Amino acid sequence: MHFLKFIWDPSKGIDILGFFTLHYYSLMWIVAFTIGFIVMKKIFKREGLSNESLDSLFIYSVIGIMVGARLGHVIFYQPELFKEDFFSIFLPFSFKNGIHFTGFQGLASHGAAIGMIISMYLYNKKVLHKSVIWILDRVVLPVAIGAVFVRIGNFINSEIVGKFTGTDFGVVFVQLGDTEPRHPAQLYEAICYIFVFLALMFFYWKTNKGKQQGFLFGLFLVLLWTVRFFVEFIKVAQVDERASWALNTGQLLSIPFIIIGLYFMFFYKPKKEIS
């Protein structure tokens, strides 16, 4: 059954005029934010909100998610950068052993989630003046579809890979020096996130659950982080774990998000109704 084994050895990006490379990973982030903007535009139109408030939302979202994702990766997975190469945390360059352009590498979804929540709090306080939960209930829709493209970017980069399958099924990541197939964990997540997005779209557009404050935000947390929790079982750990039988860092960080999601789905009661 060798047709089930896929050899993966792509280029890193598109060469532009011989002196700049547009990395596919960066391109996937651009696609994620672009599609997210389109989805959110339809939501804002339905809610009767202005294009000016949408433009502000886009800026707050990009900054919050990118900064949160980067800090989350460094704090949870690569804290040595604070001492060894501090400025590389915030800039697309490495300053260790000379200056090297690296692009924005090392982004953690847990940090992105925290960054999104903080940025939406600031956005609501400065621009929207509704409630943080109101905007979170809606912004999770574009975030869910954006996550699909981020994981595709990880696949193109041959990063966040799965464990060896031990069979002829899987993907051989040539750039990692592999000769045997691994689970394409990134694609497993991407496919599952499509269904997360479709579930959120269904409840927002076709049911009254979109009017129940906190439900969509909670559903997003439960679905997305449950996917992440189970896919972690076949992922290669990003940091050295304490024991092979223990939950890894990604799983431990996912559990609080799932619990918070269940709370917003079934127990959260807004202090007052906001139109």
C-alpha cells in the first residue's frame, strides 16, 4: 500500500525579484486574516455596524493575535529567548551570531487565544462599547476559519509534525530528514477546524443561539481545544515532557480553555441584555 505514503518536500516560499522570499507560512497568515475580514464584514453588516468599526476590529485583531501568539510560544516553549535573543521575540530577525531574517516563526495558538481576548476587551472599551462577550461571540467565527490556514502553513513548513505511523500510511517530511511516514497532524487539525467553523456558522446564522451571550464563544473554546487535545496524542512534543505517559504541554494548556468554554455555554448569565 505504498500509494498511501506521501513524500513532502516543498519550497519555503516564492522568490520575489531575487532578493526577497515570501514564505508560504506568512502567506497563509495573510489568507487567514483576509478571509476572516470577509466573514466579519458579513457579520457586521447583519448587525448594522459601520465599516469604520470593522476596520478598527481588524487592526486590534491582527496586533492582539500576532503578539499573543508569539509571546505564548516564547513563554510556554522557548523561554530562553528572553535571555539569549530578546529582540527576536518581537522582530522577524535573529540577532544571535549576526543578524538574520527569519520571518515570524514560533507562534502558539494558546497565546493567540489569550491575545485575542485581551485585544477584544480593548477594542470594545475604545470602539464598540457593547460587551466583550458580544464581540467574542462573533469574532470566533473568522478565527476558526483562520486557524485552518495557519495549520496548512505549518504543514508547508514541515513543523508541528506527528509521530511516525509505523505503517506505509502518512507523510514523509523530507526536510526533517525523514525516510518513514508520520501522521500529518497539521492537516488533521485543519480538517477538524473546518467543522468547528461550520458548526459556529450554523448556530450563528440558523439558530437563536447566536443571541445567547457567551454560547458561541464557549462552543468555539470547547470544540477547538478538544480537537487540539486529542490531536496532541499523535504529535511530536514541542518541548521535553516529564514522562511519555503524561499529558503534554499543549494538552495541559487546552484543559482550562475547555472548562471555560463549558461555563460560557451552560452557566454564564450576562448582567444585562445588550442589543
